[in-house]
Amino acid sequence: MKKFICIMLVACTAAVAVSVSACKREVSAPVSGYDIFAIYDSENRTLTGTVDFDYYNNTQNELSDLKFELYGNAFRENATYKPVSQSYENKAYYGGKSYGGMEVSGVENCAGWTVGGEDENILTVNLSEPVYPEQRAKIKISYTLTLAKVNHRTGVAEKTVNLGNFYPILCAYTPAGFNEAPYYSFGDPFVSDCADYSVTLDYPSAYVAASSGKTVSETETDGRKKCSYTLNNARDFAIVLSDKFEVASENVDGVTVNYYYLSDANPQTSLAAACDSLKYFSKTFGAYQYPALSVVQTGFCYGGMEYPALTMISDGLDADNNVYTIVHETAHQWWYAMVGSDQISSAWQDEGLAEYSSLLFFENNPSYGFTRTGIVTSATAAYRAFFSVYSQLNGEVDTSMNRKLCDFNGDFEYVNVTYNKGLIMFDMLRKSIGDEKFLNCLSAYFTQFKGKIASADDLTGCFLKCGTDLEGFFSSFIEGKILI
């Protein structure tokens, strides 16, 4: 996700005081599958759906339960963890506070189920019988998602309907078990394994749908459309609806890039930014693995948001920030979608890489007007302003990078530690080892971990394997020892 925070030192002080490819895999590697059918009711702002889930146990453990994240429940009125931070509430809730929620009405082919977790965010399904490693289990979940009126990932925005995280999704599995996490307002609180998707959406004919998937069928009758999509080996799936979209398209080395926009004086420039960055990142890191990419201008309180084969771009950006955000979110197709990471505990890993990948693109495409010097200087100035403000207010500053989203004291701290410090770290690393070795290490990281969830140690390990002694370098940044 891309956040833009306009900062004056006095304003910063006040803000701090207030709150402070489809992922390519070998053909023989099996994954779980989601078969989703959903009906959108625009009058009641509800999405009623079913998920036929075919679970493949790729762990080394016998499992009796499956756990699913219910991200839509974060938007209910009494949620403990609010989906929007205080500093973004006015921008997000354009008509005043509005609420939604995700209600599970039933689960079939199981021994029982409950909704719980830290914030009513976890659906636990007790299987009829244990599923062993390399075996499958099938269940069916019925649910209703009520959408808040909010410029956010999931909700009815001012000109669009944003269907990000619109279905129950299996929690990623770790050595400690299923990774359960509430919906933190800072960052992107999502960690999921790759799966195959088949999605059918029934919605009013007035809307145009932008989706993560490849369209396999489309019918229209009685004022409604029914579209079916597929997307293989992806971490999740998203759709955006609008009756105001215009569309510009281009083919890039066999990949269809569609730009869905609401108001853009230079749509071809925006489309070119998506196409050029897609081509550059494919050449530099490794081939893009999806059949298409949807770049979608939408109502969103932040700069942008990434999903596999779909990016949300705020319709409130000026021309330069629109281009920059498109490139940043396209970079996330490599660092989040194809190569996954724990965005809850080490957000710098994908955000820092997406920022630095954007820098690499602009450095090699000077016609867009951004320079390496300009980007690094801006990030460094912002980071130093953050450090100065926090030092004056608190006497000390925690600049450690591996920490949970809930441990950040606000958007200001989160952005500077994950985006700006991450970019500064990668730029200093590149200067230390040289361009060739730096890019070779990133390419090796992509090749080794595409389709997987890589840890922070996996990323740093790829640089250590390149024959460079960098343990002290990484620890000084990640543990917050270095003074920038």
C-alpha cells in the first residue's frame, strides 16, 4: 500500500501528539482452491456469497481445524480494532461514520464452527475428520458482507464499490499454527498463502467490473450481469465496481493491462506508467506471472493498495503522485503478490522493496521526471524530521523495523520506519555492494521465494549468499541501531 503524508514540522508535532503472475509454481505443486459465488445488492450495500473451499494440507501436521480471517468484520460498529486510524477518518468516512460487517450464516461438511478471535475476526471450522499432510478437505461457507460507506479497501466509496478482502480467507499457516491477526489500521494486516481462484459475481448491469482474474464468461439478463473469473496461485482476489469507469488498455508481452479511471486528464500517461513498470520489473526481477493487470482508480483514503493482478489507486491524487503510486503498486506484484511476506510483523520487507523498486524504475525511465537523488533526498528528509520530532517529544526514538503493526504509534511513525527507512537501507546496501550484485540478489530472492511467504531472514539471507558479509549492516538498520 502507498501512503502519502504531507508534513510540516509543526503539523507533525500536532499529529504525533494526537495519536501518534500468478505466483509461479511447478505444475505438480498442489494448492488449496476457492470457488466463490456472490451477489451484490446495491440498494442494501450487501454481498451475499458462498465459498466452496478445497483445502490442501501442505503442512507437515495433521489438522483438525481450519481458521479463516473475516476481515469485513473490522467495519462493524463495535469493533475493538478500527479499520481506519484517527488521522484518516475524515477522508475515509465521506458521509460521516458508517458501519458494515461480515456474518457467517453456515458452514457445511464440518463437525462444527465458531466465530471468535481477538476481535470476532476468526472463523474456526472443526473438520469432520482430520486432514493429513498432502490430503484434502472440502467445506462450504455461506456469508453476508455488509459494506460501510467508506473510501477504503472494503466498502462503498463515493464513485466505486471496493471489494477487497470480501470473503473468508484461510489464515496463513506457520510453525506456530494458523496466523491470526486483527485488522490493524496501520499498514496492510494481511498474510495469506497462494491458492487457485474461481469467482462468479452477480451485480447490477450499470456497473463495470475490474477484477484480479481473467474473465471466462459474462452474461446479462434482467438488468444484472453475471461474470466469472479465474486466477491461479494467488494470495487473494479483489474486485472494484463502478458505473463511471472509463477504460484504457494495452498489451505488454502477452499481458493485458487495463486502466480503469474515473477522472484523469492524461490516462495514456497513467497507462504507460503501469505498462513500462511492468516490463521493467519483469526484466529486472523475473517474469510477471499473471495473465492481466487491472489498475483501478477508486475512492481510497490512502494513496493506493495492492492485490494480485489488481491495484487500487486513489482518485484524489495529483498527476505526479498518481504516476508514482501506480509504479509503487505495480512493484507490489513482485513484493507481496508473487513473493509473499509477513506484512504484520515486518512491513518494511514488502513496502521498502516496493519503494526502492519504484526508485529503480524511475532512475531507468527519466522521462517520468523522478530521479534517484530526488527520491532518496525526500525520504531522508522525511525520516530525519520524524526522528527529530519524536526525539523532542519522547527523548528517545524506536526505529526498529521488525515489529508488529500494532506496535507503531501512528501513521507518521509507520510510514517513516517501513517506507522511508526501508528505501534508505536498500539504497545504502546498493552503494555498498554495487548495482550488479544488488540486482542479482533481488532476482535470486524472487526466483527462490515466488509463490511462498518469505521471512525477513530469507530476504537478508539472499544478500549474504551473494558472498558479501552484511550481517552487521542489516542488524544496524533492522534493530534500530544506525543513526541516519
